[in-house]
Amino acid sequence: MITSLEDLLQLHEGIRLYPYDDRTGKSLKEGDTLEGHLTIGVGRNLSTVGISQKELRVMLKSDIAHATKSANGYKWFDALSDSRKAVVVSMIFCMGSSGFKKFRRMRAAISVKDWAKAAVELLDSKFSRDVGNRALVLSEMLRTGEWPK
């Protein structure tokens, strides 16, 4: 039953939780060519409307909570300093929990508080080569336990 403008728009636009091409209606995968506008939700045109600062903050908090939940799966995570927790969550945020799981030697070093080795292992990775300075900052945070200056 349609009783509001929201209901009417959801009926006409549909609800899509993943990006799609508004011209073709096709869900997008990496490498797809866009014929119309990149759209999500209930007809939100990301190509021209984007998102607001408030929406950005809501999405960021949700994404951080998701990455933190994954990080909490490591028994050593809770004992880390806030800055070292931030490194772990930042890495999971960037590459997902499956990507973070590949850092076996770094995780092993963290579990025994060998910060120098953990920092080196972070830098000895494709992730480090891909993200450049970000990896240098995260590595130094692991090594020192301090926030960047």
C-alpha cells in the first residue's frame, strides 16, 4: 500500500543496495562501462548528486564498525594501544578481512608484541607498494605505538 512519497519513490525507483547503471538497470562490476549514471539506493545519482558530508560520516562510521568487528576476532586485538588498533582496522578497512588474513607474519609478530618485525612485515607487501606513503605511516604507528605527527 502506497501511503507516502517515500513509498511511491521506492515503488518506481526500486531499492538497490549495490551500484547500478540507471540507463541499463544493470548492476556494475569492476571494469563495466557506464552508459547512464552511477546510481544506488532509491535512485541516488552518484554521478551528479554524490553524497553529503553527513551521509559520508554515517557511511564511514558504519564501515569502521564493520572493520572493527572483524579486528575483534583476533585475540590480541583488545590488548593493543589505540594507535595500533587503528593500524589493524585501517588495513581491514582498506583490503577487507580476507586481505588482512594474508599478513600471517605481521599478525604473528603483533601477537608477540614484536613491533619492529610487524612494521617490517607490513612494508614487505604488495599492499605497501600499492598504497605508498599510507603504508609508511601505518608501519611507523605499529613500530612506535604512536599516532603520526
